Amino acid sequence: MSALFESLFDIIYLISVIILGIIIYKNAINYEHKLFGIMAIVLGFGDSFHLVPRIISILTNDFASNIVALGIGQMITSITMTIFYIILYKIFKIRYNKTNTKLLDYFIYSLAFIRILLSMLPQNQWTLLNKSYSWAIYRNIPFLILGIIIIILFLTETKNNKNDLYSNMWIAISLSFGFYIPVVILSPIYPLIGTLMIPKTLAYVWIVYLGYKDNKKDCPHF
């Protein structure tokens, strides 16, 4: 029953974020919302590289035969999640008219580059059953720093404006990292911690839904 629940959850998640992304993109009346649609589509397709092999493995009860696909899928997801936050940073800059951010840009893009580079290195042992625990920590350090910066940016910009539909964006991002980091650190020791990926995934759905609501508000023919 738990295997069926997880599989259905993953399928509904992938379909939902991709469809929402397409709807946002098709109905966007400005560049900000077009980017948000692209970001949601990147999220869905990126996660599918890992979740589709996982769904197959769960339903067939055969992880060993799919270990390479699962590992490569995880690597792709690590990269696309980084791209997701880079797009979200760009959306932040456009929405709040942030132009004099050259130093912050360099720092953000450097963190993203380091994260992607670390994710692509063979030391991660993506295609092995027992992947490198140390490298899971290494590649997520720049990712966590990137996330904290984006959380602070949205919190600072929206804290005095509760009418902004992105006023809860920092909470959704905080939850996504708050559920994700314990999985990285503790799930190899306590596998049950891996269930936190479910609320982590819901936090991403919330992020996408915030963009959907904002686009719907601004689009008269939605």
C-alpha cells in the first residue's frame, strides 16, 4: 500500500507542476510570469528523471536493475533544482526591480556553478547502490547557502507587504530546505527520515501555486 501511495503521489506531483507550468507560461502577459512557467516546467521535467525510474522500481520491487537510471536521474535532478533557484532569483529581480546587484549576481551564480560542478563529479558515485555520503554533504553546502540567500531576499522584500502574493514565498522555500536537509544528513542512517521528501515536494508545489495565483490575478483572459 505504501508503495502504491508513493507512486501515485509522485505521478500526481509531476503532472501537476508540469501542467501548472504550461498554463502559467501560455497565459503569461509579462516576462516575469513566462519565467515562472519555465521554472515550473524545469522543476517537473527535472524531477521526472529521478522519479520515473523510482516509480518503476517501486512498482516492480526491483531497485537493483534500475540503479544506474536512478543515480543519473538524481544527478540531473540536482542540476535542475539548482537551475530552478537561479530562475527564481531572476524572477525576484524582475518583480522587485532590482538592478544594482552585480556583486550578488556573481555570488549567486558562483554558488550555482559550484553546486552543478560538484553534482557532476564521479566522486558522487551516482550509479552505485551505496553512494558517497560525504559528497552528498559537499554538493549541498553551496545549494543550502543559495537557498538561504533567496529566502532572505523574499522575506526582506515582502515582510511589510502582506498583499503581495509572494509574501509567503520565503516560507515555502524555507520549508523545502527544512525538509530536504535532514534527508541528506540523516536518511542514510535513519531511512525513515526519507519520508520528509513528501512535505518537501508539497513545498515545491506551493511555490508553483503561488506563481499560478499571481499570474491568474494579472491575466485578464486566464
